Amino acid sequence: MSMSSAIWDQLEQCWPITINGQGMSYQDLRAQIADFLKGNSIAYRHFSHFGVVVPSIEQALEGINKLANGLVESLKKDYVQTYQVFVARVIIQQIELEFIEPAGESFLAVSLKNRGTCLQHVSFDVEDIEKALGIFRDLGVPLINEKPLCGSHGKVAFCQPSLFEPLYLELCQSSV
């Protein structure tokens, strides 16, 4: 899936990525994380989505609809009790963008407080989430979730590999 279009260029300007002091495109970030997973023997099925924390989902949706000029293909809203967040997922050019509005205390709320509206995580759908968490645990990758929890994409768990700070990596195992 190519992300080379005016809409993705604009989204990257709204929520730029800086890893270790270096700017990066969403497409390059996605490729680097895929390489990181492969390099650590974590089998993944596919890239899942980009997650953006926002103070208001309604305002974010208004903004994305205006920015995308009708290119938003679908919308799904949900409340995820596990993380005390509201989520809204949109598809833009076959790539999912998830807006997260914290409704309680969580690391997602901390991200919003410390960094404002920003790209907060990148998510990959893995074949075996428990095995992936075990590999990360053995590597010393800081885990937000020691065990998978119920999220809007099935079983989910977050971690923060130092290679991608300040971003989080979400692993999900959807039921396919």
C-alpha cells in the first residue's frame, strides 16, 4: 500500500514523526517497524493502523473530513473500557487511521498531556501475540501490557521499543 499522496503528506505535516532527532515519513516508519519485527522473529500478518491521540474525536473527525476532501472511506466509533478511551477509525486510501480520545487515566492520556495531539502508536497484527510479548520481554523491551488485553482490534498489547521513542508499538491479534 503506497502512502504517497497529498493527503498523507498533509497528515505527516499535522503529526510529524521525529525518532532520535530525525524526521521520518509514515511509510518509512512502517517499514522500519516491520524490519524490527522480522529481525526479532515476530511473525506478523500485516500492518494494522496508525494511532493518533486527540482531545476531541469529533473535532479530529471534522478536521480529517475537511483535509481528506471526501477520501475517508469508512468510519467506526467505539469505546474501549480496557484503556478508558473512545476510538474512531477511518480508512484513507486503504490505510487505517485511529483517533483515540482518552476518557480516564492511562498511558494514552499521558501521551496527550505530554505531547498534545500526535501520532502516538503504530500497530501491527501479529500471528501469536503471547509469543511476541515473550520475545519482547526477553529482549528487555518495556511492555505497557504484560499480557494481551481486549481492545478495539481484538487482543492488543502495547510496548515501547527504544528505537521508536516517543512512539509506542501496538501488537494486535485480530480474530481472522
